[in-house]
Amino acid sequence: MILDLIEFLRQRLKRVILVSCVILALLVGFDALLLDKGRAHTAAEHLPGFWAVFGFVSCVVIIFVSKWFGKLGITRQEDYYDQ
Amino acid sequence: MINNLWLHPGLILMAGALALPLVKGRLFRPYLLLVPLLAFGAVMMMPQGMYGVFPFLEWDLTFGRVDRLSLVFAYIMTLMCIIGTLYGLHVENPFEMAAAWIYVAGSLGVIFAGDFLVLFLFWEVMAFSSVFLVWFRRRPESVWAGFRYLLVHAAGGMVLLAGIVLLYHATGDLGFHQLDVSRPTLPVYLILIGFILNAAVPPLHAWLPDAYGEATVSGAVFMCAFTTKTAVYALARGFAGMEILIPLGVVMALYGVVYAVLENDARRLLAYHIISQVGYMVAGVGIGTELAINGACAHAFAHILYKGLLFMGVGSVLYMTGKSRFTDLGGLYSRMPRAFVFTLIGGLSISAFPLFSGFVSKSMIVAAGFDDHLYWAAFLLTLASAGTFLHTGLKVPYFIWFGKNNCTKDTWEKAEDPPVHMQLAMGIAAFLCIFIGVYTPYLYDMLPYAAVYKPYTAYHVTESLQILLFTALGFFVFLKKLTPKPVISLDMDWFYRKGGRVFLLGAQKGMDYLSARAHQYLGQALPRRLNKFSQSGPARLSLLLIRPLWYLTGVPVKGPEGVEKRFTDTFNQSLFSIGSSAVFIILVLMVLLFFVT
């Protein structure tokens, strides 16, 4: 059953991507237009799609900062400690 | 420890562990399940109060302080013990499960300890029993990782003990209560160091990925649940509101995320995410409000289940294929679909997806941060949660079950869903992860304080979904950047792994040098000189006196025919020389003696 579902989605990969993009757009649209932001903690959160941008930027920052950090000499060959 | 009909669940596990090697045959597996069930039952039936108080020397040792804080930890730990034991039913070695149970008993001992002596006793039991869960993997690397684990914990234990002794010296009280965190003294700091070493706070954290990556398949499931969470309990009990824990917790949350990007071994990646997740709890303890402490407890509760589930999912891949590195795996969804779904549920729970357990626990700590106007901490913790989803929710499932297929033919053929008991254990953990996320009173009613928190508001759900789904977008956009490479990352253990070697090399070379010099001077030069001195000393001394007389009389002194040569020859060959040497040495000794006394 699990396998059938995965295969079903994989065969329609383009449509899955399209639906995912629509969901992202709807989410930001809901945040910008309909959501009551009375529970926001800071003023910045009132900007439309603030958390969407925050999520994406966080992801990019984590990837690039970590890669940069790794290149400072942190990543080594697997047999490093055996030498 | 029976006192007023109170039975310590740790005692049940310890007795069960001691009898375990004696149980053979068909009774073995039912017995394995019975003992943790009994321990869980003992916790369920336990009324609050003080039990197991024994006078010892001049102190009263308290083995059973039962209150809401200790109960919530004991509940989840004994529950996890059942799940972990079920997962490890295939293990033939009875000593492995015995070690695991004694380890859990150690945790429970700490949780119920009412004073620092009992706490320290069980603290050490944990370290010395859990190390066997690493050693029983029986790889050469495991042996060394185990020794490193033990040494680090022994050092941490010593610091903790020093703190306890100094605290007792200063206050005369051994009771384990909230410490004075507003004006911390040296003993308080020493106890704190002992605790945060077990909580894996950088830079005292490297033992965790080092040992957990090398533990046995079922051993890692136990280890990921107990050591760090027991430390979180100890911090919540003694250090609530200690402000330094807030930045430390935030650093932990980010540190684990950064290393997870670089990690190629799935179990080590999960280990780094323990550091990250425990960071939330440590920060929660640092914030110290009722909501924050509730959040730390709730997150520890949820974490034990989803992290156990993740280690079980990835462990089942390791168990079936013998591989845990992403560069040896990939594309396994058609071979191990159930393990994939269970791991995904664990991944969504740790990522705090709505309707999963992390959502109702992690957000409590972040909310407490916002409520306390600690915006930098709250925003950085939120940033780290994006990283959590990036790795545990996306990277782990994607690069094991999808992505590029790096499996060898052998790996591919071995890969299939694990035995039923493993699936059952994962199923129970997965169910609880969702149940906690859906039915919040189950967890919230167990928390120590009455602080009210409502996670399911439209704003919070939309906020979380945006962060998570746009993180997913970033994952797929930068997928190539995230492709694992067959590398390792250096961490703080470098200092004692490489540093240890430098020390060894220095010690060896230094000793070689010292030995050579000692041989040269003490073994050769000094005896030679002494010998020469005792042989020719008396003659020379006599010459010193007699030479001026010869010069006065005018006899030839130097040269082969001179009196000097004849004198020394006679001196050396005659018996007189032996006697005179003896007299001379006695004289020298007397002079020495005179100066020494």
C-alpha cells in the first residue's frame, strides 16, 4: 500500500511539484490576507509571508554557513583518525 | 528499598538484569518483556511523597522523592524501556539487555534521588553500564569509542563529585534541591559542569556522536533516550532560571544543526540532532518560567519517543544491511517501505510538524522565550528548527530511501523490512508520536506546573507550516549542495583523540631522550669518573703535598724517568694503594657527613 502510493506519486512527479507550489502560494496568501496576527510576538511578523521568508532564508543560511564551516578544515577523509 | 510498600522501579530493572543471564529457553523473551512492564507498572501506581529514606552515617539518604517532576520523567523512561526492549528482542547476548536495564535503572535512580549522594551513585551506574552498549558492537572502533566515552564521563563524574563535596562543606546540606542560581558559587558551577557534560553541551558534547554512532543497533535506541534527558531533569530540578543556560542551549541547538549538514553517517547525524534538541530543553531550563520548565519536560518526553523512533528506523537499516552511511545507501523505499514510514513519522515529529509530538512540545519553549522577551533566543531556536526539518525530516529519509542509489548488490539484497518485533516497537513509538501531537491533554496533564499553553492556534499552525514547507523548498532547490560525501567532521573529540596521541608521542620521545641521557651520564660517565677518582685520588693528593719538596731537592720530576711516574706506579701497584684508597674514601665520606648533618 505504501509502495503503491509512492509509485503513484513518482509517476506523476510534475503534477506533485505543481500541487506543492500551489500549496506554498496558498499558504503565503492565507498569511498575507486572512490570518489574524494578533498573536504575533514582534512587529516584523506582521509583514506578509514573514515566516515563509524566515524558513527559506534559515534553510539557505544553514546550508551555506555549514558548508563554509566544513571547508575551514573540519571535514576530513574517513581514515583521518587511523593515520 | 521497600518502604511503606513503595518499590523503586530501578530496583525491579536491576534485579531483573541480574537474573537475566539465568533465564534460558522459551522463557527468555517473555521475561525480557515482563521486567520493563513491571517497572512501568510500578511508576504508574506510584503515589507522590518521600520514600526509601535510609540513615547512612550522619546522613539520611533518599532514594524515592516522588513528585510531578520526577514522575513525568520516570513515566516516559520506563515506557521507552519497554519499547527499546521490544525492539531488541532479537539480541541473543543476555548481557547486552542486562546492561541496558541497569543503565535505565541508573537513570531512574537519579530521577528519584532526593540527595546528591544517591544522585552521584546512580549517575556513575549510568556511565559504567551504558558503555557496554557500545562495547557489545564488538568492532575495534567500538572498543576505543567506548573507552573515550567512559573516560569523559568519569572525568565529568569527578567534577560533579567535587562540586557535591564542596557544596556539602559550605552548606552542610546534601539535599538535591533548586540551587542558588542568582549568585552561583564554585560548587554550584562544578555541579553544573557535571550536569551539562551529560547534557552534551558544547564543548563537552563530543562523547555523544562518538559513542552513539558506534553503539549496537538496540543499544543506541536506549542511549539516545536516557543520558541527556536525565541531565535535563537534573538541570530542571537544580538550575531552573540559570541564565547562562539560555545562550548555551541556543548554541547547542545551532551546533547540532551545523554538524548535521556535514555528516555522512545517519546515526551520527541523529546524534548531532540530539544535541540540537536537548539545546531547546537546556534553554527552557535557563528561561526558568513555569511555561519554560513545562516545555523542557514536555520536549524531553516527546524527544525520547521520536528520537528512539528515528534510531530504531535507521537502526533497522543498519541491522538489515550493515550500512548506516548515506554514501552506502539510497533508493531503498521499495525494499524497506515500512521502515521508511516509521522514520518519516519520527522525522516529522522532531521537526514539529502540526499533529506530531514535537509541535506541541518544542513550541512551548519557544513561546516561553517570546513571552520573556528573549527575542534573539526565540528566533535562533526557530532557525534551528528549520535545520532540524532540513536534516532529520528531509535529508535522512531522502538519502536512505530515495536519492541516488549507492547500494551494492549485497546491500540491496539484504535490505528488507526488519523483523516483526522491531516493526511493532516502531509502530508503538510512531503511534505515541502522533497521539501526543493530536491529543494534547495526554502529555500536558502530566507536566509539573499548571501553566496553560494552547499550541493549535491558526497563527501558530500557519507560522510553523510556512517555516517547514519553505525549508522543504530550500532543500529541493539546493539538493545538490546537500548530497552527502564520504567524509568525517572533526569535533571537540579531536583534542583528546589527536591531542592524546601528541601527548603519547611526546611522552614516548621525551622518555627515550631522558633514558638515553641518563644512561650516558649516570650509567657511563659518572661511574667512570668515580672509578678514576677513587683509583688515582689518593696518589694525586699525595703528589700535591710531595711535589713542592721534590722541586726543592732538585730531582727530575716530569718525564719517563722522573720521580712522579715512579711514585704513581708504586702507588698503583702496591697494597698500600688499597689501604690508602679506603682511608681516602672514608675521609671523603666523613667530610660529606659533616656537611650533611
